[in-house]
Amino acid sequence: MTATPYLRLSNVVKSFGAFQALKGVSLDIGRGEFVCFLGPSGCGKTTLLRIIAGLDPQTAGTVEIAGRDVSRLPPSARDYGIVFQSYALFPNLTVARNIAYGLKLKRKAEEERVRDLLALIGLPDIGAKFPSQLSGGQQQRVALARALAPSPGLLLLDEPLSALDAQVRLHLRRQIRELHDRLGITTIMVTHDQEEALTMADRIVVMNHGDIVQTGTPGAVYREPATPFIADFVGTMNFLKGTVDETGRIRLGSIHLHSARPLTPGADVTVCVRPEDVVIHRPGPVNTIDMRIDAMEFLGPFHRVRLTADGFGPQPLTADFSANLVRDHRLATGDRLPVTLPAEHLRIYPAA
Amino acid sequence: MTANALPLRMKRTGDALALDGALVLLGLFLAVFIVLPLAMVALYSVYDRNDAFVGLANYAAFLDTPSLAHSIGNSLTMALVSTAITTVLAFTYAFAITRTAMPGKGVFKALAQIPILAPSLLPGISLVYLFGNQGPLRVLLMGESIYGPIGIVLGEVFYTFPHALMILTVALSTADARLYEAAESLGAGPLRRFFTITLPGARYGLISAVFVVFTLVITDFGVPKVVGGQYNVLATDVYKQVVGQQNFGMGAVVGMVLLLPAVLAFAADWIGQRKQTALLSARSVPYVPPRRPWCDRVMFALCVVIAALLVGILGTAAFASLIRYWPYDLTPTLAHYAFAEVDETGWRSYGNSLILAGLTAVAGTLIVFAGAYLVERGPAHTGIKAAVRLLAIVPLAVPGMVLGLAYIFFFNHPGNPLNALYGTMGILVLATVVHFYTVSHLTAATALKQLDAEFESVSASLKVPVWRTFFRVTVPLCLPAILDIALYFFVNAMTTVSAVVFLYAPDTKTASVAVLNMDDAGEIAGAAAMAMMIVITSAAVRLLHTGLSHGLSQRTQTWRKR
Ligand SMILES: Nc1ncnc2c1ncn2[C@@H]1O[C@H](COP(=O)(O)OP(=O)(O)O)[C@@H](O)[C@H]1O
Ligand SMILES: [Mg+2]
């Protein structure tokens, strides 16, 4: 990260009575970054966003924006635009007036700015309409334009897509990301949708129970989840319970797996492997198990396959096999096949 | 970095400070004009005429005075009988409006509003005309007098009918069609469906209506004043003790006693309302009444009878005010409208009422809406807000008589710096705003809660001052509710007698008090004429309100449509 971060949170705590919604959050965000706060509902994402915005005071800790301590400043003295889940568009004002709401320009300049913003969100002709005459996706973009109108240095988005249909959501993901890339504005987006975070963010901040549990690029969070919770929350994951034997291998039932890293003998562990990392027999005998196809689910580009084996333990193994692979091997339910769990793709956590 | 143990305080902008200040002012306003006066009543009830502390002696004396103690029984009897009749009639009427396919529902709804437009003195006057010593319908009483329990009950039923109807209509219109479909498919007949679905579904509405009517009757002063005769009730006792005998201590005791049923009713009602909310879920399917020719016809006939009685009562007063001498000389005349002939205040009292109603509507709406805004959407001050919310509810439980009494005690006290208000129009406006505060506040609060919770946050992030969003967004969105509140204040200020009768001065006498005075003086035709002026004015303002609301919804329907 470069010298001074654009946003710096230090030890931010928020208590509601005896309940701690945030337990001392520290985080740096660089200028121009697109960061997603990702976590299950109720983990404190909105609370943190509102503290950054100055809409609710933190119980303790500091917020710095662009090197300035804004911890005690009201929202109007900070520099950001915000889009809420409900959009909070003013229903009695036209789209143009909504967008111009925070502008303090001469009439001509204001009209021009509104026109530019409408073009920016790809809805040049709706200025005279009222919010109730727009679709949800259009309303969302108008809220975005309103937040961007005064050219703030920071854009805050609280679950901006969660109220929309799946189709519109996919489209807007790309649009918001493009907007960010074009304007270079530092953006924080709150979401509980891991796919949204993976596709949009430069960096993901995973939260749980009022704490940050991991920060990293989408690739890092996906490939190297720091905890089983994250492994489960982001993407699909197999969880296999086992014990480390005296040779450092992991015993699952009567099967032994090699790990890429040294392990403490005797420890109970949870082995995680992504379904797409499970492959059909690779040369070399390591981590290859004879398994049976119990069920196959066709999901378009790939099949989700449930595998079991004698001595593998009670837990089935889920694997994703590409449609090509299934066709080439003529796989079908009931087939037996050698399956490899590559050591370098295993994530091993101490058992909870 | 060490985490600070003390909660962090935000720097407050000028805006926020102004809102804080306003919230504190509102709290002070409610404390000074509700809590302190009521406390004075309690205080006076333990002092004697010579300002000596006497403990509960006044209460003992009250119970020892047979005539006063008797009033308790009388008040309870009147309240129970009137409540039973009103609730049955209003339930029938509400059922017809919400659950049948009878024609003319709009007309019936409108006619049911008649009593609200009139002071509660009007039904008394009409009853005297119809059943009094020269009344053409006197024979129907079979030797009984209209002056006394019969008159009180009839008058109270008229006066309380729309209040019960409003509650029951709401209760009955929130029906879930799916329940009826399920019952029908299980083979339940119409009677069974009524007793297993309709009645239980409306039970909180029924309880609520019973309590509201009971409280209204026990605290009403207008009806028993006009047709009570020798039959004493608590509300008239207060008046006699305070205005007649200047016995403030005893008046305070009766006031405290009057407060009791209202407070109980109010508490019970509050509990009932809490439970009501869960009745209708978001997925309910609204009930559309099917055509049932027989049921529809019977209900239509019943509604016609009830509506005819309402119209008849009003019509009697109207007719009597426009003829020379009821019931002997039916020559049309406007002579009874020459009020100066029979009442020294003449038309002035009507002018005063217009001023009172206008000022109450303006001041009341401003205070109530701004107050509700501060509580619902202002910066967080949980403690003050909870206190203000509670204080805003209190007036609902305070009968007008008790409020009037409280204001005399409080403002007439020589040590009170607000003493100068005593005897002015200002105190009438204050008393009326406070008297009708609760319903207005709840209307405003409901409208404000329906707005998106984040409007203020968005404005703050856009660096737009709070007041600008208040005027550009909040007020326009709440305009229908604001109009409703203004109408409510205006009409109630026009018709109210109970608080005002203690507080008016010769200069500020209102039309409703003039009705009372003329009736007292035996000038019943004049009283009827003045009551009609009140009805006409209330009705006209109501029409104006309908027009404005309609125009507003036309103008704003583009953005209201969802
Ligand atoms: N005003 C409040 N009072 C009490 N608890 C609150 C309040 N606001 C939020 N919480 C609690 O704080 C936790 C975090 O809430 P929030 O930040 O809204 O979660 P999310 O991650 O879903 O946005 C939740 O458990 C919520 O119940
Ligand atoms: Mg949230």
C-alpha cells in the first residue's frame, strides 16, 4: 500500500448498550481502491459504513479521511456520497432535481452537470420523470448519480443491488465497477453476497461478529480463506474431518492424505478442498482415492458430482466436473473412478 | 492508539444544535402546559378554601356528600347504557359499510360524520325540542321526562356514534379473505363464520370502541348540561362546584375522580392496540364482500334508520332555528340568528370561535407537526424523545373538564408568571391545542414514519441543511396528513365546550359557550341557531378540506403512484 491511506480506521468500537456491534476494527483503504465489506447479515457492515459516514458516532476509535481526523465531525463536514439499500430518492422531486439536490451551482452549470451525470449512468432521457416512474435498477442508478453529483472523494454503497432482480443485478455490477474505474473514486461497498464481492472488489474485507476476519484480493480470499468460516462463506467448499498421524499425513477414515505443509502429529484438523479442485486421477499415487458417483447434478457448464468411498468416512465429497470432462469420460451415476485431491489445493485448519 | 473508554461525542453543527434546542423547547412546552397544570389539580384536591393543607379531607367530604357520591353511580350508569347502545349501533353500521354489498356506502359514511361537526350541546337541544314539554314526540316517552337519564343516553349515543364507528370500521375493514375462504371450504355457515372469524377479528376494535365511548360519555359535559335536569353526573358537578360555588378543592376532587376511568380506559385501550398490529400480515388478501341480497337489504334498512335518526336530530335543531316558535308557529324566520337580542355577546362569540379555531388549527398544526418531526426524525436523544412521546399521549386521557380546571388552577395562580395569559384568547388556543394534541400527534408521527428512514442521512451527506430537506421533501410528502391535522384542530376548536367553559372571559366567549349560555337562559331557539352556525362552519371547512385534499392528490398523483 502507498504512503498514506485515503481512509484509515483505527480501533473502531461500537456498542449498543451491552452489545458490541464492532469490536475494534482497524483498516486502511488506498486512494482509488474498490473495497467490499463482506459478511453475513448482522455482522456490523452497515454499522461500520455509517460510522465512516458520520451518521452514527462510534463508541471509540478514530476515522481519518485523506489524512484528516474526522472522528468527531458531522456528515456534512466529511466528503463522501452515499447510496442506501432503499435508495432514499425524494419521491416528490424529479430525477433531475434529485440529482441536483446537493449541487450548489448556477442554474446553467447545474443543468449541465445533471445532464453529464445522466449520461454517465446511461439514462440520458429520464430527467423529467419522478422516481416512482422508474424501474428499480433505474432508481438505483439515479441514487448513484445523486451521490456522485458533488464529486465526493469517497463513495459509500450499502447493499446497493440487493433489492434488484438477478438479471439487473448482474448488469449493474459491471456498470458500477466501470463507473468506479472511469472516475477513480475510492469506493466502499457493503454486501452479503460473496459473488458480488468477488466480481467487483479490488479488495475484500470479510467481517464476522463485529470483527474483520480477513482482508485480501478476491483471489486470495477465495483460494486462501483464513478460517473455515470464510471458506464456507465464500464459494463452495468440502469440509472433511480428520486427524494428523505420526508421519504428518492426515487420516480420514481409512484413507491418508498428504499435505503440502508440515502438520503437528495428533492434531484434529478440518481439511478443505474446493469442488473444482477435485480432479480425476492425476499421475502419481498421492491423495488418489477410488470413489463412486452417488449423484450428479447438471448445472450447465459443469456437473456437481457427489462422491463416496468405503473408508472415506461418513461425509460425501462434492466435485465439479466440466461438461467436457463428463462427456469424454462418459461419467454416470454409479460409476467408480480414481479421484485426486491435489495436496497444493488442500486448506487445513485446526478442528473447531 | 488506545481506545477511549468514554463515548465519543460528535461535534454538532448549527443545524443539529437548533434541532436539539427545538426538542428541548417542545419537552418544556408539554411539561409546562400538560404536566404542571394537571399536578395543580392533584394539589388543589388536598387543600381547602383557605389554602390550608387538609390531606384527603376533600375526598372524604366528597364521599360523605350524598348528592356528589350519587353522581358517581349516575355517571357510571349513563356511561354503561350509552356504551352498550352506541357500540351495537356502530358495529351494525360499520359491518354494513365494510362487509356487505349494500348500495350508498359513501352517503352513509358521510352522514355518520354529522355529530362530529356539532357541539355535544346540539343533540340535547334537539331532544328538548322533540320530547320536551311541548315536544311533538313526547307521547313516546309514556309519561317519562326527557330531562334526565333518557335524554342523557339518547344525546350521548348521538354524540359518541361517529367515534365508535371510526374505530369499528377500521377493525372490520382489516379482514383477511383467505380466512373466509378457508372457513367456507370447511363448510362453516354464515352465522358460524360471523362468530368464529368476524367477531374475534374485530375484538380489539370492539374493546377499543367500548373504552372510547365509555370515556367520552363519563367526561362529557354538553349533553347532561342541557337535558340532565335534576339527574346529576360528575361532569356537571365539576362545573357546579367550580363555576357555581367557587369550591375549587371539591372541584379538583371530582376532577381527579373523572380522570380515573379515562386513565384506566386509556391504559386498557393501549394494551389492546399493541396486540392489534399482528392481526393483518403483509400477505393477507383483502376481503371483498360478496352479494347477499337478504343480508344486504336488512343491513341497508338498518343503516337508513340510523342515518335518519342522525339527520333527524340535526334537522330538528336546524328547523327549529329557522321558524318563529316551535312547534306552534312554523313561519320561516331568521330572527333567532339575531343573537344580540338574547345574548350580550351577540355575533362576537361566533367571531371569537372562528379566531379560536383558526389560531388553533395554525398553531396546533405547526407545534404538532414540528414536534412529531423532532421526535421521529430528529437527531438521537433517546431520553428526551421517550419523554416527549409519553407526554404527547397524556392529553388523550385527560377529559376537557379536567384540563379546563387544571388551566384555571395553574394560570390563575397569582404566583405564575404566565398569569397574564389568563382571560386571553391565548389560553383558549393553548388549552384547545393541548386538549386535541394526541390524535394529531399520532397522525403526524404515522405519516413521518412512512417516509424513507434515510432522507435526513442523504441530505447530510450532500451537505444540505436539515431545514431545506424539511421544507422541500418532508412537508410536501406529509401535506395530506398536515391538512387532516389542521381540519381536526379546527372542527374540534369550533365545537368544544368542556375546557373552554372554564377559561373564557367576556371578550373571548366562544360560540359553543354562547350556545350553553342561551340554553341556560331559556333561549333555546337562539342556542339552536348558534349551534347550527357551528355545524355549518365545521361542514364548510370540512368541504374545503376535501377539495384541497382532492386537488392535492390530483396534482401529486404522478409521483404518488407506486
Ligand atoms: N440501533 C441499534 N441498536 C441496537 N442494536 C443495533 C442497532 N443497529 C444495529 N444493531 C445491531 O448491530 C449488529 C450489526 O448490525 P448491522 O451493522 O446493521 O449489520 P449488517 O452487517 O447486516 O449491516 C446487529 O446485530 C444489529 O442487531
Ligand atoms: Mg446492513
